[in-house]
Amino acid sequence: MATDLFERLADLPIPAPPPTFNKALHQRLNNRLLAGQLLDLAVRGFGFALWHLARAGVGLLTLTLTGKFEPRSGDGPRPAP
Amino acid sequence: MNVTELNDEELAAAAAREGSDGPAFVALVERFRQRVWQICYRLLDNEHDANDAAQEVFVRLFLNRGKFEGRSKYSTWVHGVAVRTCLTIRRGRGRRRKHENTTSDDSIDGRAPGRPAAEAGLSLDLMQMLEILDEEDRAMLILKYAESYSHEELAEIFGLSVSACKMRISRACDKVQKHFGDQK
């Protein structure tokens, strides 16, 4: 009984995909890519900002505690010799 | 390069090299649209969800286009993505339904809005009968009997051995038969 019964599943009519399928797909894909890129940008931008703020914070702490702060190369204009 | 002359695997490799949804990916969508739609419609039994799932399948294919390793046929990989996407949607739908505590009658009314009741008829009853199975078993039965997949293809799609696949299908059939045997 079971096999005959299940073979009737193939008789279920399948409608055609909606005519707007491709357009909707590309819209969805574009939205997903845009969201991904914005997220990527936010994460990287946040990481970059955090890194620089942390360095500034460490520098401030160092200066407070030791009275000295030696900027590493690339941290800004070097003092004239 | 004429994309229509490439086989599925070559087309997938060409799509993986594209920076965006270029001609190779568009050709892949054209080539697999009907099949993916069929799988989604069979498994979700609802035009709206099938449309949503089929689009999601192609978005996933695009985002993971570089991950196809060629260990199986590309078509099997695509069908696997389609099945997993549908199972995820059905599980989410099941959880929502449980949460909302709706009755099974509500779920039948909400199914297949575009399909006339008379046309749905017996097939709708069959689909209702399959609801007693767990999601994977239901999907396996539908793909096996409605879409004529072989045990080997099903085993690859579901990540099982062929014998395990045969056994699960046989047990699922027995379960439905036992549950509805007296009524049919």
C-alpha cells in the first residue's frame, strides 16, 4: 500500500516559478551583498578606531605614570633633530 | 566564452571566478531555477515559502560559489543546498507555529494559497499524512517518490550511507503505513 500511496506524490501539480523570480533574486542578492559590505566596513572601521584609541589611552597612561612618551615611528611628525 | 556550452561544473568554476553575479552565475540560475523551485515547492508545499526558499538557495550558492570542491556532481551539491535551506525554513516555521500554538487546521488553511482545494485534493491529504514524520524523513520520502531521486543521490544530499538512507525511507514508509493503515 505504502509504495503506491507515495508514488501518488508525483501527481501533485507544481506551479511555474513566478515571472519576477530573477528580478527579485538579483534584488535580494544585491541587498545581501550591500549588508555584508556595510557590516564588514563597520567591523573593520570599528576595529581600526578602537586600535588607535587604545594606543592613545596607553600613551596617556604612560605619560601620566612615567612623565615620558616616545611615539613610535609612523605615529605623527617626528621632532626636529 | 559561451556559457551555454559549459557543463555544470565548468560553469560553477566560471561563476566562482566572477567578482559579481556575471554571465556564468546568471546562466547557473537559469539552468537550475526550475529544479530548485520544484524541490522547494515540494518540500514547503506553499508558493510563497517556495519562492523565498528558492531565492535564498541561489543567494547561498552565490555567496559560497568558491566552496564547491567537486567531490560530487554540482547538481547534487545544489540540490543539497536547496534541501537544507527548505529544512531550515520548515524548522523555523514549526518553531513559530509551536510558539503561536496554532491548531493543525490553521496550518492546512494557510497552505498553498494559490492552489484550488479540488485540485489539491488527495495530494494535500498525502502531504498532511507526511507531517507525522520528522523533517528529514519527510524530505527524503518526497524527493524519492515525487522527484524520483535514487538512493545514492539521496545519500549524498543527506550525508548518509546508501544503506542508512534505504533504511530511513523504509522506516518512514512503515511509520506512515502504521499510523494511517486503518484509515486507508
